[in-house]
Amino acid sequence: MEFRILGPLEVIEDDRPIQLGRGRERALLALLLLRANEVVSTDRLIEDLWRDGQPATAPKALQVYVSRLRKHLGADVLETRAPGYAVVVGPEQLDLTRFERLVEEARRADPVDAASKLRDALLLWRGAPLAEFADEPFAQTEIVRLEELRLSAIEDRIDADLALGRHAEVVAEVESLVSRNPYRERLRRQLMLALYRSGRQADALAAYQDARRTLTDGLGLEPGEELKRLERQILAHDDALAAPAPPEHAAPDDAGVVEAAARPRRRRRWALALAAAAVVLATVVGGVVAATRGSTAEAMVVKPSSVAVIDPESNRVVAAIPVDDRPTQIAAYGDAIWVLHPDLRTLSLLSRSERKVVRTVGLGGAPTALVADEHGAWVSDARTATVDLIEPERLTHVRTIRTRGAPIRGPYPDAGPLAIGFDSLWVASGDRTISRIDIATGRVIKRIRDVDVAAAYGGIAIGPNSVWVAGPVQDSMVTRIDPRRNAIAAKVFIQKFRLNGIAVGESGIWVSDVGSDQVWMIDPVENEPAGATKVGFAPLGIAYGHGSIWVANSGDGTVSRIDEASGRIEGTISVGGSPNGIAVTDDGVWVTVD
């Protein structure tokens, strides 16, 4: 059983959330978890739960709440101890305890281990702590305490990154933190140092002057001695400020840096761009017209049942490869471009270098989703809850893996999304589960339950340290899975629309919303939406590459190119027909056109 208070209050058992009660029953559990393994007196609990005056029935009501919670948690978890009650949890059962342990270990570790442990600790946060109890007096002090713990851990992680020579990567993040915490001098020092080491001495000195104005105008205080000393060192080009060389055992591109930092400065640029920029739409008049970055030119006509190839340098269609009817999903690996035709139950193999179909093979069953790696093409069959591997040399069936998930019923040619990452296949099933399958053995490692991915729509994407699942079950939701624990780390509510495709970019997670003709960006630090861009009609496939997010708009025959740094539409390329799947390679963007 796992207890979570670093975000919405949750209790998880066997990967399933326990449905707790409401109101004071949940507040009682939160109170006890904040003092886990300690006795909280009955008088204190009653005082905190009934802030507007204690009714005569309060002691009896408290006993009722305790009894209800015990039905969910068990008597060995919620114990009666004079003069009150205690929640008994192990050191790994409560996210707050794990967070505090990792932070403490990081403070005794070298920078490489410290940065890793602090990222692990910060990933435990799923949003604002105790948000549902924000108006309760008992929670207000605790919320301040927990947020301070989180911010201190972020500062510790930034110090570790600076010690590893990652000054350029943290500048944007620290700028954002300073804007939200203007009186925090430690952040001001980190910003000045990161700017200076990035070759931006003038900006570093300007950051000091901004800090001085803010402190004097807002608090009537001069900057502290450490901040003043850092300014003097910058003016003197003190050798002590030189960037350290990365340690030999540090990875050159730490997988967690991009996702944890999330480029907060880009989020601000997003807002500015969305407010100022108009969406550029290509116009189709009697033929196909391409909107390039700076001009409009005739583009190659793409007939239905083709794969269009877009040159990312010119934003123009440069090839159209005829394939079987109704191409949907597309995947690329090496020279192999794989295209799925669910209606015909066939799979086409294209040569990327020659831009032609090599061979098409029949699949049988009900093929629905497609991914590729060095082994070949993996195709899921939603109705039998299996995944087949097709090798590229002879296009022969190699193996079938059973996902142990529930079949998906109905005429859903794009159902059951899957992805490859962390040496595993991740497959969605009809019972709101994700099966994690070891590629080498075909063994189901874990089935992760209560994932909001629907039968007919949704997508899975692999990030540096998370698996992201989009789906429109009930409310549209993006679920974040921690592959180290094989458990849900967070859920991000979008809106009551219909999410379909999902892609991981450099600065965020991007989700196509076929119900609102938008693409949403999710901030992986805050686990919440950070903006939306209006694209074409009915966006489906989405992919990242060449510094851009590429979106196949199935309803108007276009592909939208979004600059990831700004969130601005920088090109709308007409391909005709109904674009569906999309894949990006080093030399092109490949789009299936129905």
C-alpha cells in the first residue's frame, strides 16, 4: 500500500487507487499522514477537523470516520493509541518520507549522485500538496512547509547541475524560479553564476542589479553579503567562478536534465507567441499548395493511399509513395519505413533511402497499432490482446506475445496504442491497463492499472525517465508512468475533449486533441498543461523532430509544423487527402495519406 500527499491525496494498493470517502474523512487521513507513525490526540483531530466550532457529536463522528478508513486501510495501518490515533506506514510507503530520505542522501553525495537522487525525489511530486485542503487551517502551515522543502530540493539540484557544468541548461529554469520567488537570494546567486558561466557577463550583472532593486524596493533591504561578493567576483573575472569540467563518470547528456528542467523560459515564450501569433493555414484551391517558411510554392500532388515525404528544410512535399489502401500508422527505424493498413490487414515496408515500397505482407487478425526497432515491426492486435513481431529481411512473422490485457471490441483500426522504451513494449488494453513486456523474453513484467487510455483513441510516448499515456476516458487525461516503479506517477487533466496522439519533445510533452483542433503542451516539471496551439482540423498523428512538433490534420489535408521553442506555427504544409500517421527521420517527415 502506498500513500501519496505530494499532490492530490491518494492511497494506492496493487497499483489501483483506493476510493476513499469525502470531506472530513479524507482530511482525517491527511492529518494523520502528516504525522505518520506518531499519535495524534483525539482533541487535536477534532479541533483541526471542525474549525467552525465543535458540535457535540464531533467525538462520535470522528469514530465513524476512523471506522470507515479502517475498512479501506486495515486496523494494522490505522491504530488506536491513547490518547488518539496513528497511521503506521513503512519508510517506503509514504511519498513524503521517500522524498525527505532522497534529499538527505543527496546532500551527502557527490554532484553526479546528488543530481540523480534529487531528480528522483522531485519526480515524486504530482502537483500542489494538499490542494483540496488549502482552505483548512491545519493544512495551510503544512502546505507552506512542503513547498519550502520542494523549492529547497530544486535549489540543491540546481547547485548539483552547476557543479557538473550544466550552467547553460539551468538558466531558463532559474529565471522562471526567480520570477516566482523574487526575494530568494540563493536563486539569484544561481542565476548570476549560470549566466556568467554561459558567457553572459552583462546579463549576470544585470541580474544582480535587478535583485538589488527588488530587495530594496520591496523589503527595504540591501542584498546579502554572498550576493555582493558574487557581483565583485564577476566584475573581476575571478577564476573561482570558472565552470568545472564534467566528471568522467557523468553522462554527457543526462537523460533527466531535459525533462526535469523543461525549459520554463520557453513556457513564457509560448504565452507571448500564442497571444501575438495568428495561425497560418494553407489554402487548397483546385490543387495542392504548400505554405513554406517564407513563401508559397506549388507542391507535389499526393494521391490518396500514399506516403508523403516532407523536406524539413523547405517545408515542402518532395516525394509521394503509393501504398495499399487506407494507410494509418507509420513507424521508422534505420532504412525501414513501416506502414500499417488495418482494413486490408497488411503491412508495407518502404525503403527510406530509395523512397519506394520494398514489399507488402499480410498479417491476418485485426492489426491496430505499430512501432519499430532494430528487431523489426511490432504490430498489436487489439481484439486478441497480442503483439506480433515482423522481421524486415523477409517480412516473416517471428513471434507472438500475449499482453494478458483485455481485448478491445469494436471496429477500431487505431486501437490499442503501443510504444518501445526502457527495453520494453508498452501496450494499451481494453481494460484501462498498460502491459509492460520485456522485449528480450516476451514476459509481461507488469500490468499497470487505472490508466486513462480509451479503446479507440489514445497514444503512448517514451520520455527520458517517464512513459506518457494520452487518453479520453471520462475526462481527457494524460497519465505519467514511472518505469522504475512500474507505477503511475501523475495524472494531468486536459479538458473534456478527445486526446489522440502524444509525443515527447525537448521542452515538454505534446498531445493532439482531435476534439478541439488543438495541440496541448504539458509541463513535465509541474505535471500540468502549459499552453495550447490551434492547428488544422481533426489532428491525429503527432511526432517530434528537427526542433519542431509535426501534426497530421486528418480533416483538412494538412500537416502543421510547430516551433517547439516558441509554440508558434511556423509552417502549414498541404498534403491532400486525410493525413493520419506521422514519423520523423533525419532527412524527412513521413506522413500517411488516406
